Amino acid sequence: MLFYLDNWMSADPNGPHAEMIPPRIVRGPFGGRRVEPARVRQPKDGKNAPKGLNENYGRELMELHTLGVDGGYTQADVTEVARAFTGWSIDRPQTEGRFAFRPRMHDTGEKVVLGHGIPAGGGQDDGERVLAILTHHPATARFIATKLVRRFVADTPPPPLVQRVAATYLSTDGDVRAMLRTIVAAPEFVSAEAYRAKVKTPFEFVASAVRALGATVDAQGAFDLARASAEIGEPLYQAQPPTGYPDRAEAWVNSGALLARMNFALALARSRYPRVAVDPGSLVTGADPRSPDAVLDRLLAALVAGQASAETRAVLTGELTNPQITRLTAEDRGPASTDVATLAALVLGSPEFQRR
């Protein structure tokens, strides 16, 4: 983050970081002489010299990672936090990328952050004091609690549960395990409103489909599945914003995304990923393949725990006369031979399977 948000070059604009090379007389290419004017010495670990205070890191630290956008801070707080983090830099950012504190770039003046005074004369500890102020702030407790409740309960977090989880944060000094215990022990966690309220992300959909079909995967197959997740909309470890991928259904549910999920389900169930071995037939052992209804019942029990809605069951039942499912044409007079793979893919594409 120090690199991404340019804090590694943030410096006190009035400090001694701009080390000057004095004027000097140099020889020209043909024996003449000229005066080379004073200039700023470029740092060895980057192409650009510090240009002064950079507020990006300080702003995002409060907005994205601690207090939240409505956390009660002001522009003055942003500036003071940025001053506290001057000199927090990186040694050889393009190669090694190790943290380095550069005292010559640091603003040593007095600072006031969210009403807390930081005395003059500090160094790296100025930034550490800011971190302590932010992490112990009630707005941070509320912000982190909201994110956890949204992740594990519902896209719209129940306010009473958020308040209780925030209180746990403050009483345990931010113990995430204690916060999760508060969530899973809460009545909201097992309420009807929270049951299957969360839509799977593309990665969760891919992983759950593979598990539901009992697939075995080797290393190459894992790469194929990662590529499938990217094609559906979630390239692994490639979220562009520093907040990561969204945790709300609206980011993942649209007609194009659902079609991509259906195409993946068909490819997976029909064994089009050679290094991902699946056997949908094992899910319907004992069911008569000549009876599509019996096969569907087994698949619903295996893939969605038999909890398909009446609407979903009606749609799937309507597909049981499809020649692609029965493997029969209008001229065929023999018994059906149900295409288990295609029917399994349709179940994987159902609304019930799209939810956690």
C-alpha cells in the first residue's frame, strides 16, 4: 500500500530531504568549461525525488481500512495523518521492496489526529501512534463489524448484530475470533432472513460445483478451474481496487454472469476439463435412467439437499421432455436414457445452488 498509494515518496515539504548538489564547473566535450547549476540529488532507490506531502495513503487508511467513509474524520485529519507517515518508505521498491523509515523525509512537527495530540520530535513512532488511535476508535469497530456481518450473514447487515459485534471488537482489542463467535452465536445468524441470503462469488460457485460433483483435481486441473473463475468474473488475486472484490450480490448477479455460470456447469458436468475428473452418474446410483423424474429427484437431493423451490422444480421438470435430456427424438419409441450430466448442470445452474 505504501507503494500503490505513493506514500514511499511522501516527505515533509519543508524538510531537509531535498539534498542539493552545489554548483560546479565542469569540462565541455571540446576542452571548454561551463557552470553546472545546483540541482536536487536523486535518491538511489527510485527515479523520482520526493515532491512533498502525499495524502493518498493517509486518506485510504481511514476511509477503506479503519474508520470508513462516514467515520467522522475531516480533511485536517487526513493532512495530519499524512504528516505522521512521512518517511515511511520502501528500500529498492522495484526489486526487494522492504520497509524503510527515512528520518530526513519525516515531518517532526506536532500533530493532532482525531483530537489526539502527537508531540513534536517523533519519528517512525508517529505513524505507529496514528495506527493505535485509528484501531481503537469506535468508528473502526463499527466499520469492521459491518464488514464481518455482511460477509457471514447478509448483504444488508442487521444493525443490532453490528452493534454487538462492534462492542466485542472494543472489549477484546479487536479479536476477530471473538467477533466471529458473537456472529455465529447470534439469533440473526440462523434466522430465516439469513438462510441462503448470500450469493456465491464466481470462485465460490466454481469450488462448490466441483465439490458437489465429487470431482478429483490435479495441479493442471486447478489452473483450469482458476481460469474458469476468471471467465465467470473473478480472476484470483487480481482485484483492482485495494478493497478487494465486492461482497454483495449486485456485483455478481446479472444475465451475462448467470449465463457464464451455466456454461461452466455444463462444461464441468460433461467432463470438458480433462484434468478435473467427474462422474455425475455416481450421484444417482440406484435411480432408473429410463425415468428422468427419478434421476432429477436424486440430483436435487445430492446437489441442493432437496431444497429446490416449487418454481425451480417446475422449470427443471419441464426440461425432462427435452430430447437432450431424454436422448429421444419424436420418432424414438424406446425408453428414455437420461443424460445425467446435462441434468446435473441444470441443477447447478438453479437459483438454490447460486446461494451459500
